[in-house]
Amino acid sequence: MVPTTSLLLLLGLALLAPGLSAQLLHCNLTGNWTNDLGSNMTIVNVSSNGEFNGTYHTAVTTTTKEIKVSPLVGTQHNNSQPTFGFTVNWSFTNNTSVFTGQCFVDEHGNETLKTMWLLRSHEDSIKDDWNATIGLWRNEQDSLMEISALTDDGGFQGEYLTRVTLAGGCPRVSPLKGAQQQPGEVASPTFAFTVRWDVFSNATTTFAGQCFVEASGREVLSTTWLLREAMVPTTSLLLLLGLALLAPGLSAEKCVLTGRWTNDLGSNMTIGAVNSNGEFTGTYHTAVTATTNEIKLSPLRGNQHNTNQKSQPTFGFTVKAKEPQTQPRSPHLPFPADSITVFTGQCFVDEHGKEILKTMWLLRSHVDGIDDDWKATRVGINIFTRLRKRWE
């Protein structure tokens, strides 16, 4: 069940640097890396602020265009096994990808980058935004699901974030496990998986369904589900790739990233001037936190496709959490200490001339060992609008 995209990449890439030895268990991003698909990445020296540049050469694509080396920009935390994030501005398409992960050193001294990514495709209209971000499934209730790559016997694992619950608690990402018909046996395989909600309730839900491909090329999962406490009516859930967001018609005006923005949670960000290469820097001030500590501005760094080529560019950026290092790390903060968050999206102008940033994000928390990597990444959605002055 691999999403169809102009760049066929797999979630959860484990980038390996064979033959690299670690000194004092320090994992160093600088150097040449290759992943399980044969894609190669080069990261040049990391600055004292944790910023870095580099190049990415993908080995896989479904386009007939020549694959070209693409630039990347990113940032990391400065510690022995740092979390990091970076943006790849694809040179041969109008798409943008963001990666976030952590650099680990195993017991043999081998360095490994465990990452998760999102790919943002360029769309001509805001009404097509729903299928622009590759990597997740979404249903009509706004619940999100991520399924890992299939094993040879059709097994898979993943995570499910429900938006609806009767438990009375705060829904959290819950693990899922299942299987489908053997890959390649049929074009529209049946499948089943179980979600354990024990992170916030005592319920278990089992889903059974079939994967279809519509005439338009869109992949749809039609499912029936049963909750452990009671049997619920049979429903057909259309789980759509990317974001299922509706909006009116689109103006052809340019959308400019530079300026001040606010999102649906009240968080604010400021993006500085975009240079000729599409690179930019700025700051992010989150409005939500579970701590009583003072919320501080966090730096961001990113890249976009140039607006002289596309009036509504795709973009990606990395936010590096900035908190007092004397405070204990908390996994419940939106930007916990040592965390990295990557955003990817597209800048739209609606029919009224209003600029809107539609984004999806991945937050990577620092964990002490590679065995805890499974719980280190969270996902979410934000919509940003231009922050106006009070008298406007």
C-alpha cells in the first residue's frame, strides 16, 4: 500500500553510513550517507548553531525527467546523538520534502540516521490540497493513519491518531498491526489490522477492508470496523492520501512567504526575506505548552521553490526547539527540549486574495536509545494565515 507520487519514497528511511566508527558514542551528521533504496545524501560541516547544508540524490522516481542532485538545508541540536531536520528542494520537480530524525550510534559503533519524511507536491488550486502531502492516510473524521512498508508475507505495523473518542481522555497516537493479501497477488488487496487504544483507553478496534485505485489514480481504503465494547454499524471510510481540506476557488496571484503568520492554535512565526536560491530563516513562537516554563522564540530555517517559477510555491522548514537547558526534558511539550519539528506545505491565495499556508508537520523528540525510536515522532496539521497589524 505505497502512495502514488512523482517521487516514490518510503516512510521511515533508515539512512546508513557503513564503516563509520563513533568516538565516545558521538554521532556526526557530516559526511556521505546512503539509504535502503540507494539514495545518497551529503551533509557538509555543521555550524556552531547546528545549521547545515548539503545535497540529496534520490535513486527512485516515477517521472521521466532526469534525476538531478537537489539542495538541502537543515539544523540539528548539538549533543552526542542529536535530533535533526532538513528540507530538500527538488531540482527536477516543483515538490518539496522534509525529513526529521535522530542520529544514533549502535553497540558496534555504527552511525545510523532514523528518519521520517513528508513530501509536498505542488497543486494549482487550493481545492486540490487534500492529496498534496504524501505519507499518511486520512478519513472523513480527520483521523490520521501511517502504515509502514509491507514485509514479504504481507504484514505491516503503523500508528493511528483518532479524532473521535468516547473515552473522555485526550486521544493520542496508538499502535496498529495487521496484514494484507500477498503483495502482487491482486491489484486491490484485502487487509485487516487492529488498533490498541490502551494509551488513553481500554478499547481495541479491528478494521477490515480493501484497497482500491480510482480512475483518477487516487488510492482509497474502504473499511468496516468493530470496537471491542460494542458492535458499530458498517461504514465505508474513504481514507485519503494527504490533507482532506476544502476551500473555494483560487486566484492566480502570487503567495509570498516573507512576513508574519499565525496558525489555528495561535502560534506565530516570522519568515524573513527569501533569497535567490529559495532559502529563508525566521522564528517560531508556539502558543501551546504543557509546562509552566517561559515559552521562548525558536529559530527556523527552510527552503521554497522560487515564486518566479510558481506563483504558489511549495516549501519546507525546520524549527529547532529553544528552551533552557537547565530544565528537565518533557515528552509532553509541543516543542520539548532537544526536539526538531519539520513543516511542509504550500502557499495559496484564495479567491478573495487571502494568503493561506496549508501545512503538515512531524515532531521528532530526542530518545536515549535506538530501541525507543518507535515513539519519537509525532504528526499534525496546521493552517497559517497572515498576521495583520491591529489597525488593519
